[in-house]
Amino acid sequence: MEFKNKKEIVTTPVEPKAEENKNISNAVRLSKALTNSIKTSALSITDIYINDKLDVRTIISEIEDQFKTILNGETQEIEKMLFTQSKTLSTIFSNMITRMISTDSLKQLQVFADLGLKAQNQCRQTLAVLSELKHPKRRTTFIKQQNNAINQQINNQNSELDSKKSVFANELLEATNETMDIRTSVTSVPSDSKVETLGEIHGSKNNRRENHQ
């Protein structure tokens, strides 16, 4: 019986640490990517267009460039985004209304109407944000005017309330004075009026004193 060389019998074991370190490294990279808003947005885009071949690094670079323009105070990218969103929502609204009119099912009619009205409401809110972004001072001025009007109304109400309180206090004071004035005329008595002499008072004799004597 032939024996193989000892080196041939002993196999080299696979080091589990290398595979474990690789998994940890991938987990760390994925965790950092998911906590980064730009990289998360890029991953979401690739997930949506999963059938297309997209370069994730190019998407991340484009989003970062757009973000830098916003940091520099330029809002053109935000305005374009809000406008395109409003147009998309408006298209959804029109499509839902068209489907609602053409359907014969009451249930589908209700669904299309709800979706259409929701899209319309979201479109209105998006346009309101865009308008506020374009004209921020207009809203501030309106708020100041509204606050001034409210303060003026409160002051007028307070003045009217103080006036009513003053009138009520005066009426109450007059009513109190009338109630307290209860004096009546008193007939005067002359100081030199004659006083009749009292009759003689007959007291009882002290029988104890007589017996003692």
C-alpha cells in the first residue's frame, strides 16, 4: 500500500475571516449609502429603472451638482422640479376625470373622482409652494397687514368694552346712591318743654329693720 506525501494529504483550510471581512465591508458601504440622502436618491432611481442600464456614479454626481447650486442660493432647479411635478399632477387629474366620464361603473367612478381630486389638490399645493418661493415678500406683507387689521379690531373691541364698563359703573353708582338716600323729615322737640312732676312712689316698708330694732 502506497502512502501519499504528507503535504498532499493535508489540505489548506479556507480562512473564514476573509469572507467575513468582505461581508462587513459591504454592509458598512451599504449603511453609509442608505444614510446619505443623495446616494439614497440615486439608488431609488436605479430601482425604478431597473431594466435600464444606469450608471449610479453619474447619477450621484449630477444630484450633487444640483445640490451645490441650491447651496449657493440658486433656486432654478427647485422651481423646475416643482413646475414639472405640478404639470404631472395636472395630467393625472385630467386623465382621471376622462376615465370617470367614460366609465359606467359607479364604484370605478368614485375611485377615479377621488384620485382626480387628490391630484388636483396636490397640484394646487405644489403651485402655492412655487409661488411662495418666487414671491416670498408678498406673503410676508400680507401677513403683516392681516396682523395689523386683527390688532386694530382687538383695540376697537377693547375700547368699546371699556366704554360699556364705564357706563355700567356710572349707572350702578347712581342706583346705589338712590338706594342709600333713605333720610326722612324728623319733627323737632323744643328744649324747654314742660315735664310733669312724677307722683309719689310708695315703697314697701323694711320689716326686717323694724324687727331688728
